[in-house]
Amino acid sequence: MSNIPRASIPQTQQPSRLSNLPSQKTRQLSHLHSQLAQLTAHMSDLENLLRMTAVQAESMRGLGGYAGAMFVASAKILGEETMNDGDGQQQGQGEGGNKGKNSE
């Protein structure tokens, strides 16, 4: 196989790599733990925002009801005024037409 004897490979590299693994694993676990804490904080913020959004949606629903009621009321009032103005114009035209016919 290889002509290089195994004893010629420096033994100092292997233990340093092996001793490096537990510290690297500890560092990665620490990083995952901090990311999990950050995710938990963000989920808590999201939950609070969703709760506020639900309250605001109910308020918007109420405001929509008020706006619709005001629209219907204004349409009813303006509709009555238009009908009253139309009746007054028709009566005025009728009276004016009758006067014109009677004067002849």
C-alpha cells in the first residue's frame, strides 16, 4: 500500500482535532440555544401582535357598521329631499300649465 509508515504521521494533529470536537459541539449547542431563545421571543411578540390585530379587527367591524348606517341614513334623507323637490316641481309645472291654459 503506502510506503509511508504510520508512525511518521504527527500524533499532535489527531488529539487536537479530537479535543476540538467537544468544544465545537458545545459552541454549536450554545448557538442553537440562543437561536431558540430568540425564536421564542419572536413567537411571543407575534402572539401579542395577533391579539392586538384581532381587537382592531373587531373595532374596524364596528366602524364599518357605523359608516354603513350613516350612508343609509344620508341616502334616505337625500332621497326624501329629492322626492319632495320633485313633487314641488311637478306641482309647480302643473299649476303653471293650468294658469297658462286658463288665461287663454
